[in-house]
Amino acid sequence: QEYQRGVVFRLGRYQAVRGPGLYLINPVLERARTIDIRTRTVDIEPQEAITKDSVTVRVNAVLYYKITDPKKAVIEVTNFKKAINQASLTTLRNIIGQNELDDLLKERDRINDTLRGIIDELSDPWGIEVEMVEMKAVEIPTGMQRAMAREAEAQREKRARLIKADAEMLASRKLAVASKEIEANPSALELRRLQMISEVGAEQNTTTIILIPSDFVHLARNVSKFLEAGSEGGGE
């Protein structure tokens, strides 16, 4: 097959790698071992280990690899499948011990790359290339899960309090600016009060009787007289 190679031995000595396609061997003097060079997978069984911050976890992973040198895969190691599996188990346990729990949960890509690089280096003498390693699940004790949930809730409450504090600070600044403007123009306060009373009456569909301060009435009369005088002057 296109994806198969034959490692040929003559009288127990390596001769050549044959294939793909048909090839002939002398059954009396030669024998061949067929190697599949397609990508293979290894399910790394769950490993229980202690993280750098002393948390017991169970982690499993999957590894993808392929044979790039059939000669080495046959000659340099007794059983390359078992060898790559054992290398994966050992490396996974070591990496767990070198990282804290937060790293295992939040930096999986970095840890996956580290795993791939280490296992690839270990398996290179066997003619194996590790294409990818991916952690599938990180199991933590139930008590730790509850503690993490409480911590996450505390962080959310902290963010909510900060947002509320920022909003209150912004509102107080705006009130301070408005207060200064009203001090500079007292009539603006009366106009705003009338507007609010009018809006409340409109919403409740009621008639509102407004008691207007004498100063404000006096100001309105002066404005009215000024406008009338201007109108008469324009008519003449």
C-alpha cells in the first residue's frame, strides 16, 4: 500500500526499506517487517499527579505521531508503540508537577507545545515524529472545585463593586459641575424645577398647580415688557 513500507532483513542483517508497491524477497534468506507510516494516535490514560502548588489532579491527553524512519522504528527500539506510550505517560506526569493548577487550566496551549517538544525529542531516535499533543481533561477534587467557584464569585462581586464605585464617582462629578452652574444662574434652578413638575403631571395625567416665586414672576414680567416695547418700536 501507499502508506506502507517494508523493512527487509537478510540473514538477520538489515538490507533496505522497500515500498510502496510490490517488491520481492527470498523467503529462505530474507524476511520483511511492514510499517504503517500514517499518523497514529495514543490515548494517554488519566494520570494522577501533584501540581507545583500541591493540588492533586487527574489529567489525560491524546498524542498524534507518525513514523518517519521505518528502519529506526524497527531496529532502535523493541516496541515503538509501547515506548511512545511510556514516554508520554512519564512526560505528562513531570509537566503536571512543574506547573501550578491555574497554568493547567489557563495555559493549555503552552503546556501542549511543551509536551509535544519533549516527547518528540525522546522519540526522535526511534524514527518517530510527534505531530501534536493535547490535554483532554483536567479533573480536580470536589472541594477544590467549590473553592474555585467561591473565588470566581468573589471576583465577580469585586468587579461589580468597582463598576458601581466608578459610576457613583462620575455622577458626583456631574452633580458638582451642575451645582456650580446653578450657583452662577439661580433662574436655571427654577426652570428645571418647573420642568420636572410638568413632566410628573404629564406622566400621571393630572393638573398641577405651581406656586411660582415672586422673584421669578418679576423677572418674567420684565422680559415680557421688554419684548412688547421692542415690538412697538418696530411698528413705528
